[in-house]
Amino acid sequence: DAGVTQSPTHLIKTRGQQVTLRCSPKSGHDTVSWYQQALGQGPQFIFQYYEEEERQRGNFPDRFSGHQFPNYSSELNVNALLLGDSALYLCASSLPGQLSGANVLTFGAGSRLTVL
Amino acid sequence: GQQLNQSPQSMFIQEGEDVSMNCTSSSIFNTWLWYKQDPGEGPVLLIALYKAGELTSNGRLTAQFGITRKDSFLNISASIPSDVGIYFCAGQPPPGTYKYIFGTGTRLKVLA
């Protein structure tokens, strides 16, 4: 049973460029959340997708956008990259809301983004 | 961004010792999760807590949901070298929000 898979694992971009990160949730999970983890910090909530819509958003600018597909996979897009966007981007999936433990997050290994 | 206070920030312990760490907030939470993160990896769930006062164990790990709902504690008994890593708490505010707020992390180093 595959867990949460993310791609790419590492990438390097320059300021002003755009990046797309991808996530496949754990089998049976329908909700996807994205978190940004700066070096030495805890993860920070970016947004959550459920039923192909953004259900909640954290304190991130509009340069950060996302999408969820009918198969529950998700993408995170960041436009006009800044040096401060360098971080580990974590995708987490969770069970459908009506099931026990539905609000427990299962994380992927992350995508390490470096902005030069 | 908002982060929960975790203490200690880091600790060195001898193999076989017990470890205690905690997470505190000025706000109440409905759910507490404890994760361990190894270098280059995503966080891995250790324990989930859902009720104030709840005490839950997972092998050598025991966690408690504080009765004020503003804190949580994690204990590791008889530490072993593979316990090395960063431990994060995460709290989910009362209904109406889906996000988790994470702690600043406790970095654990075990001396054999």
C-alpha cells in the first residue's frame, strides 16, 4: 500500500520563475493538505483541498495556488519565486471526514525547493 | 507564522534514559498529534490524542492531552539510538478549521 508520494524530490529554480509540485495521496484518502517547512522550523499550513476545491487557506500570498484532480491527487504551484520560498514542501493526506481518525495527517517525504 | 512552543528545543541523553518533552499554547485545541521527522524525510505520526486528559501509548512512547486543552506531553522510555530525530507536536483548533499548527520541534540526540 503506497503512502503519500511527492515529486520531484529536489529542484532548483531562480527568482521569478514558477514551480509545480505534485502529490498523490495515500490509498483511501481523499483530502490533501500542503505545508511549507523552512529549515529548522515546523511545518506551516498553506492550504487544504477537498472535493477538488480549496477548503481552507493559511497565511500565504496568492502566488501560492493549488489544484486537486478527480483522482484526489494534487498540485501546488508557486509563481514569481522569491529567495524566501526555499523550503521543504510537504503534502499530507487524510481519510474521508466521516471515518474515525479522519483528521490525522499522513505526510509524504516532501519536495525540497531551492530558489537562487 | 504561528507555531506552538515546544521544550526543550534540543536534548542530549544517554541510551536507556527516559525522555520528556512538552508543547504549550495560549489557545485550546481539539486534537493533538505527535510526529517524528528524520533528516530528508517527512514527519511520521507517532500518537494521536482526541480528548482532554487522554493518555495514549505506542510502544515505548506515551503522550497525554493536557486537561486545559492548551498543552500536550510526550514521553519516551528507555531511549535507543534510533530515537534520534526531531519531534513535533501539532494541534488542531476547535471545529471550523482544518489546519494544524505545528510546534517548533524538539531535537533529540541519543548517546550510545
